[in-house]
Amino acid sequence: MLDTLQIKDPLAGRDVQIVVQVGAGTGPREARRVLVAVGEVDHPPVLQSGTFGEMGTLIAEGWMRYADQVRSHAHNAAEAEATPQESLLASAPALGAPPRAAQETPATQIASILDLF
């Protein structure tokens, strides 16, 4: 017999908000339009839209999409952290002499700005 596949939920231990907005309508409740937002405070949510009758599926899909987004951000952050700082500096363009404007005095900067008028 095969063991159950264990997948770590990247949203475990996080407060995730699910907000459902139901649009006005005169038809049956199952046909009313809904907008489902899944996310955390201070982070952009994942949005799903459909009908009231599809709400369970929309929430499940939104949860999975938001979990993928969190997993992707965590992977990118870990990858950036694992990159040695020396290799980042080596790949950066060489800095030459400071631009001429940085060498000018405030008086010459103001004069050059006034020349534009």
C-alpha cells in the first residue's frame, strides 16, 4: 500500500482572509455573481470570480493560487539569500567617476537649473 503524499501547506500558521462579495441580482441565489478574495493583510490577494453556486470551488482555487504565490515568494527570497554577496557585487557594473552634477556646488546647480528657463 502507498503512503499518503504529504505536502506542506505554505499557509499553515498564517492568518488568511477570505472575503466574498455577492453582487445584487433578481434571479436565483445560485446564479448571482460573486467575487472571492483570498490573502493576508498587507499583501495583494488572489481574486476569483464566478457564481454563488461555484463559491466552494472559487474559494478552494483561490486558496491554492494564493498558496502558490506565497511558496513562490518564499522560494525567491531563499534563493536571493543563498546567493553570495560577492557574486552579486562581481556582476554589478563598475562604478566610474561620480557624475559631474555630484561634483558641482549648490550654487552652480541652481545656476544650471535657471538656465533651463
